[in-house]
Amino acid sequence: MGFHGHTARKRFGQHWLKDEVVLRKIIEAANLQSKDRVLEVGPGRGALTAKLLDSKAAAIHAIEIDRDLVVGLQERFSNQSRFTLKEGDVLSMPLQFPDGLVANKVVANIPYNITGPLLERLVGRLGAPIEITYEKLILLLQKEVADRILAKPGQSNFSALTVRLHFLASSNCVCDVPPKCFQPSPKVHSQVIELEPIKPEERLDDKLAKGVDALLRTAFLSRRKMLRNSLRGLKSFNELSVSAEASGIRLNKRPQELSPAEWLILAKSFNQINNVAK
């Protein structure tokens, strides 16, 4: 059967990367060595999978939700002992290899319709234990999301996601990917980014991380408002003033104008006020 007659399915967000230059840049960014075990999410017809198998990597484990593509992938790579494949939803199924071991790197063209929850599963959430800590993730994302991850304070696309990811991983742009690099072509531009997750022991402690997350969730719901107004639901005006004075942060700023370091300082100040109140 192979892939004959199979067409891209919108409900799975299927857009298959076909550009050889971009595929090469993804593999170069992954810097795969003989010790590496790679998780690939949504291999599609296997263009990236084939490149991964051409690398030095010890093993490749792919997860694909489309059962018809699973059949084609099994046929295409049936002679590859380093390749294993599992059918299912990457958001809910185990991410281990069949031998029970886990990947140390993730290389994937992420289905755009599950980007948010998949990032949470692969990189983690503030104030929550991480399932698996990967050394490196090379991910092809919608450019709008990548721009938010890589944004600098003061830029229009600086968001709560920017700050959260800052405390979970370091991030860099690998390359831009225009629509023509896919089959079928998506309506949006894409970008390949590199994420290097922070080690569990170096992450913010749970209480502080949850404090940062609560501030971000509240403030960025009203990103056009000054902090003195958007944070009113969390503290009284007097408490906000005390916290601002202690942290050295002006409350006439808007949320996108604060750096991650300033959000951390503000969260520490809020926690101190909470401790005094108790």
C-alpha cells in the first residue's frame, strides 16, 4: 500500500516538509551522535525520518496518529532496525521507546493544531514536575508561535509564553521556513527553533514558579493595561504599591515591557507580602 492514495488530513494538521535545505538544517542543529536516542513526533511520510536514520543516532522512535501513514511508514522503513514506530496521540500516550528507555533529543515537524499542549508535555510547565528532561529539542513551529517564544521585552509579540519558556529552556532560531517548503503548502510561515531545557534542579522552586505563572496569567489577559490595573485582581492598590516599591518595578508599565528577570522579582515580592499577611 505505502502512501498511495493518501491525502493530507486537515484534522491532523498535516503539512509535510519537503525542502532538502531545511531538512539538512534541522539535522545539523540536532547534532546527532552515536549515543543519541531521538523522538520524532508526526513523521508523516518519513522525509525527516529518513534523514534521522542517515545520521549517527542510535535509535529513532516515531509517534504517528494517522493509521494510514503508520502502514506506509512501516513499509518504508521495515529494514531499519534502529527505527521503531507507535500509532497514537502524542499528547496522551507514553513517550518511551519499546525497550522502556527514553529519548534524549526530540526532532519534529509539530502539527500546528497541538503546539501549545505538546510544548507543555515536552518542555514542562511552571510549578509542575517535568515528565522527561530532554537535552535538546529541534522543532518546526508556526512562525507566529516561534516569534512569541523568541521575543524580547517591549516587542509586540512578547507574551506570557515568552516568559514561561524563558524559565523552562533556552531558545534559538535555526531557520525560517516559507510555505513553499511543504506539501501541501500551509497558509502561514514557519520557523525551526532549538530549545535546550533547563535541568530540573536548576528550575524555579514550585512556589515561586506558580507565583510567576499566576502573575503572567492575570497580567497578559489585559496586555494593553498598565500593571497597576491589570494586577488589581491579585492585590489591593496598597499591596501593589508596596510590592512595586520593594521590587523597583514601575506599575505604569504594561506586561510586555517587563523582562523575565523583572517578572521573577515581582513574583518574589508578591510572595513576601503573602508570607507577611499570614
